Amino acid sequence: MAAVHFDGLYQAGHFAASWGLLVPVVKRQIPLGAWVQVHHACQPAGAGTARAIKAITVFGNAAIVTEAIAEGPAKSRSFEEVFSYTNGQWGYSPNDMGIYHHGSAAADIAAAKAAGVCATGKSF
């Protein structure tokens, strides 16, 4: 499943490989170098923690994957990621591509931090 593969690469810090699992339109909008630099510097809270897929809702060529991140023995939080089916495969579609278009890695990282991505573990 694309979500498990993407999360495995991302959680392991293989950001260049995770970029390869973005949908083609996103890859055209977010350069590989920008993706890697932002995610290397700004990993979400909860990176490296166990995730579990709780639900998948498919409609047409899109799917919303609801995942839970364990935050302790009796507590977890959930978030959603969007995947799209294009050219015969599923790919990840980040929620906020605007953070990658500030002209420099430092500015993109600052935008990600300002959007609360780094501190909250919110999906990109």
C-alpha cells in the first residue's frame, strides 16, 4: 500500500526516496532538493513513532488515509493524508505545497515552522 510505503521511507528519513512517491503534479511543483532540505530540517513531532492506518476512504482517483500516532500507552492522535491515483500508481499529495516556494531552503523551513508543521506533526 502506498501510504505504508511512503510513511516507512519518510519515518526512516529517506526523504529523497519519499519524494519519488509524490504524485507527478506535486513533483513538478516541489523540487527534490527543496523537499529533502525542508523535511531534513523540519521533521514533524512524532517522527519515528509507530503509526497505524485506521481508515481509508477511496473516491474516484483519490483516497484519504486516516492514521494514528501513538503518544503514550493510552493516548494517540490521528491525522489524514491524501493519496491520488495517477499513471497507474498511488502517490502522496501534501496538504500545503505553498511552504516550498519561498526562494530558499531557509525560507521554506521557516514557512513550515510558521505553519506549525514542525511542532505539531501535522501532515505536509
